Amino acid sequence: MGYSKLAGEGLTPNINVHTLQDIIDFFPDATFIINECKRVIVWNKAMEEMTGVQSAEILGKGDYAYAVPFFGEARPIIIDLIDQDDQPTVNRYESFRKEGSKLYGEIYAPMAYRGRGAYLWAMASPFFGRQGNRLGAIQTIRDITHHKKVEQALKDSEERYREILFSIQEGYYEADLTGNIIYCNEAGCRLLGRSMNELIGLNYRQIFKDPNTAHHAFHRVYLSGKPGRGAALEVVRHDGATRVNELSISLMKDKRDRITGFRVVARDITERINIEQRLRYLCLHDQLTDLYNRTYFEEELHRLENGRDYPITIVSIDVDNLKITNDLLGHGHGDELLRTCARILQKPLRRSDILARVGGDEFALILPRADQKKAEAVCNRIRKAVEEHNSKHPNLQVSISMGSATSHGPEEPLQRTLIEADDCMYREKLIHGAGTLNQIMDALISTLESRDYFSQGHASRLRRFCQALGQTAGLSARQLRKLTVLSQVHDLGKVSIPETILHKAGPLTGKEWKIVKQHSEKGYRIARISPELLPVADFILHHHEHWDGQGYPLGLAGDKIPLECRIFAIAEAFEVMTSDRPYRPARSTPEAIAELKGCAGTQFDPELIKLFVPELEGENDTEECL
């Protein structure tokens, strides 16, 4: 149907349709016009391209024919909503709105572009003639598929971005320029111990322990425009706990490159900070005593070398016989001795004094602004503190040797002063070396007595039996003295046996018995270092040997076993059998003698058994002996 025919039918009064078609053909957007009868009177070239329908095919058609190329069916579209209220049609459009007489909306047209489909933006409005009379309606359509795809891609990207933010371990926050949080992820909530609802709208001043420091960190980023990384700030969790967070701060900007706020990525570095502080502490401190170590001591010597704190006195301190203590009582006892020494040495010092553990058994003390007289006063206070400790702790006796030297200026190097202090300390150690060893031996015996609580009276009864049997055997006075000493210290090696084994009620396991059998060798080593016990060291080693060679530790037999040890073995066995034990009651004297006779020639010297039986038969039962 041509334009003249349309005009001849009266469909387009007061309008030159041909001229209108020519004008609208120049529109870049697809456009068509319908008259008051809802018949198509204009269909521009852009519409032909979008729909694949030529104008000659559509002009003059009504009954919603203009909707078919877009939706595959004849139905009302946005242009029809100008004159009718059709809610189902309105609902098909996204972002539908009405501004005066104009209608706007977005819709997906599956049949556009010959079935390829497209997202379309549409605008419809009434169409008026020159006289202002309404002639119909016009609809303009624009392909926004690319825009929609970009928009969807942006939404997808934002969604992935949000998903990533929610999955990362670091806390993520967005804040406006006033410091109020406008977004955060789950990790950010966990870092601060708050829910998302509690965090949104919260100001940074309510989060950071020092808001001013936080403000400076954010302000630097704002002024420089460059991201700020590695800022370590303390935050206060909802429960009041303080944690250290490392922040990476960057700016948020809008499309016009205007700053709108801040992005913050945060991670909790509290544990790392604690470890670093601990490592720094350990670099300069002794792990056992918590005193400064040799590294710090050397650094302080270097620092003070050219300072103004002269005169400077250095005191060299050595713990006496630490190696012996470790060997005999174990390193645990030795460690406790060192810790005790550290506590004692700290008591008399000034805050400016520097005490360090500079070696295994060596301590050193720097006394700034202290001449020899003041240093001697400090040493006297230390000695007094040691005496007070020893009077209260007989089982943990402390013995130290000290020497001091003073530097009066940089011309007397502190390293040389340290050497002089060491020399003085070693001279003192030589002077009272034997006395400190006696202290250790006394402590060992005291420890043994305190641990052997289940055999009250064992030592005194054993001593009495040894003296009686020794006299019967015709020992000399010197031999009797040794035998008496042996009765007191034969179990000295038991100080190294765990109390769980030493005090076990019941038979020992094979492994436990092996540990117990080591006590004679350890007791021997202890006695070898003591002038007072050296004469009985061999007796301690052999006091568990058997006549038939089945004893320990060397398996000696017969006369190769010292006489004193053979006498002691009989005396001890008799005392043990006639005393109560946790795992059995005491035996009577006749029962004990019968046991001794039964073991004559195997465990005991048979001749001594014959000699001692009359002496032992004079003993009453266990209770009377006690």
C-alpha cells in the first residue's frame, strides 16, 4: 500500500506522509508511527534492519502487527500503553517509567534481527500535527544489547569480586571520607569480632585503639593519592581484646575520578608480632635464666666504652662445680641451680646495673659509675644473699666465686677490665675450691636422706650392724671407720634415680631394675671427687658384688671382693630383712638368719656367715631391734 493510498483512505489527514517518512529514515534509532486507528503509517530503514520487515510489508497494518517482528506474536507493546492501562504489558518491561505523556522501558525481544534476539530500549509518545491535534503515536527503539552485556558483565564481575572478598582470609573494608564503614567481608567481621550489621556505619574511631594514629595513616594516603601498605595498628575487638592488624589502604574514586572513600585490606599479625618480639628477646636474653646474654653484654661494653659512665666496674661470677652437679644430680638440678643463682644475683643490684649470663656457668655484671669500693659493697651484698639462701635451702646449695676490676676511663679498655675481673675470680675459686665441694657433698647426702623417707632408721641400724660384724671379723680401727662411712653413703648414687622408681611399692620391672643397678657406679663417681669420701669410693662401687660373681657392676667373685664390702653385704641384707618395707612386713631374726645361711656361698662369703651367725642370733625380732 503506497503513501497516496494511505492518504486517500483518510488515514493521515493534515500530514505529508512521504515527507515524514523521508525525515524519519534519517533517524539512527528504529522508529515507527501508528495513526489513531493503530495502523502503521511510518516504518523507517532502521526498523527494517532491526526486524527484517520492509516498510511496504507493514504499512497500513494494525492489530498489533508491529509487535510480531519483535515477539513472534501480535500483542500490545509500550506504544499501546499511551491510551490504555495494561498492567501485564507494563510488567513485561524493565525500568518502566512515565514522564508526562512519554513512556520509557527496556525489554528483551527474542525475534529481533530475524530471531537473533536483542535487548531494546523503547520510548513512546503521542504524535501531534501542526495544529496541535493528535494524529497517532510514535515509538523509538534502540538496541542496548551491548550495553546490557557490559552491564551484566559488570554485575557478574562485581559478584565475583564480592565472592572473592568473602572467601579471602584477609579482612576487607570500604569506608567513606568521614571514616564510616560502608562495606566489609566476613573475614573483616571475624577480625573485629562483630557482625556485619554492627560494623556497617561504625566509625574508625570506635575500632582503632589510637584513632589519631589511624587518622594519620589514612590522611597520608588521601594527600599522596598513593596506596599505603604495611601500617600496623592496634584494633579493639568487640570483646575488648586488643589485636594488631596490618593495613593496606587505597583510595576509592567515582567515574569522574573524585575521591569517595577508602578501601582497606587488613590481616591480623598479632601472633607474628609476638613471635618477632620473642625472637628479639631471645637474641638478647638467656633462655634459661631470662638474664641478658653474652651478645647484649658485648654490645653494652661497646656502648659504654666511649660514654660518660666511668668509673665502670666489671664483676666476673662463676658458679662453682656446676659440671659436677650436672653429672651427679642431672642437668635439671643444674638448671635450677643456675636459675636460683640468677635470682640471687639480681636482688642487690641497681636499675642501671647490667647482669648477663655469658657462659654455661659464668655470669658477668657491669656496674656503671661504680668504683672499686662501691663494687665491693655490691659483691658483699651478693655474698650475704647467697648465705641467706643456703641457710633456707639445704638441698639446693649455691656456691659462687667472684672477681672484679675497674676501668677509670676509655684509656683502660673494658675488654681488658673483663679479663682482669676473670683473673680475680679464678684466684678466689682456687682459694675456697675444697670448701665448695664439701657443700655439694653435704647437699647430696641431705637430698638422699630427704628422698629415702620410707626407711626411717635404716642408716643408724645398718651402721650398728656394720660396726658389730666388723669387730667380730677383727677389722682395724681404720677399717671400721671406712665401713661405718660406707654404711652412711653406700646409696649416694641413688640421688640420680627417679623417685617414682625409688619409692615404688612392689617389684621393679626389668628396665627399672637396670636403672637402680647404676647407682653403685654413680655413687663411685661422686665419691671420687670428694677428699672425704675418696677412701670408700671403691667400696661404694663393689658393695653389690656377690661371692659367686653374679653381682654388679663388675661381677667380682670370692676374695677379689674387698672384705669390707663382703661384711657390708651381710649386714645390709640382715637389716633389710628385719625391717618393714612397703611391699612386705619385717621378718623375724631366725627367718633372716636362715635366709643368710641359704645364700652362703652364692651371694655371701660362707666363712663370714659362719662367723657372724652367733652374733646375729643374739639379735631380737625387728620391733625390739628398733
